[in-house]
Amino acid sequence: MRCPFCAHLESKVTDSRTGGAGDVTRRRRECEECSRRFTTYERVEEVLPLVVKKDGRRESFDRQKLLAGLRRASEKRPVSLAQLEALVDAVERELMDRGEKELPATDIGERVMTHLRGLDDVTYVRFASVYRSFEDIGAFREELDRLDAQRKSTPPPERPRPER
């Protein structure tokens, strides 16, 4: 592993730990040249489909790009980074389970929006406004009406009653 400080190729592992879900290994390393320490993350490389954009371009699925968009949509909202990462993990898992080599960006956006609906309504609407490229207030209002109708048709989750 190349040292990020001096670019030396030899380092030794001083500590290894598995991540929360067991899908990432965090390793603390020490450079054998400059003795500085750094952290690396190791995860199984899984083949994700290419994303086919609206204009026909194809690009690799980028979880960081998706996470950045979700972070922008959830600014100043009660949505934690852990919740957003879990959402991206779930979408990524669904994409891998499909086993397709290419997927339209619209499929990925719809999956994300399905997960966002249950997380936070405002974040959902913000994401939808960018994703669906609302042209005017009418299109925005239609999406709000659809969200409102869905909320009314779905019973609220039962809250645990306090013990007496």
C-alpha cells in the first residue's frame, strides 16, 4: 500500500477491525519509510452496473456521488449520515442483486426515492425536485399531492405504549 505522505510502497498493518455490517475492514498502517500512520478501508469489489444517463452516456455507479446528492437534499434536516449511508448501501445491494450490466439512471433514482419516502418527506421532495427536473410549480405541486395522498392512504406506524 502506497504511503499517502511519502509515496513509499511498503507499510505494515498495526491494527485491523471489521466495520459495522462486516462488509468493510478498517486497517491502520504504518509506513516503513517515514513511520507515519494512515488508515485504509478494504471492501469486496462487487461488480455494479453501468448507469445509462438520460443523454445516453454510460458511467460507473458512484456511491459517493449518490451520497453527496442525498447529503445536499437532507441539509438542515433530522437525517443522519448513518441513515443516508444505510440507504445508499440498500440501493447498492439491490442493484447488485439484479445482476444487470447496465441500468437507466431513472431506475436508480426511483429506488432512492422509494427509500427516501420512509425517511424524511422534505428530503424526498428536495431530491425529487432535482431528480425529476420540475419545470414549474405545477409539476412540483403534483409531486406534493402524490406524496400527501400516499401518506393519507398508508396508516401511521404504531407507537409503543408506555408501560404502567
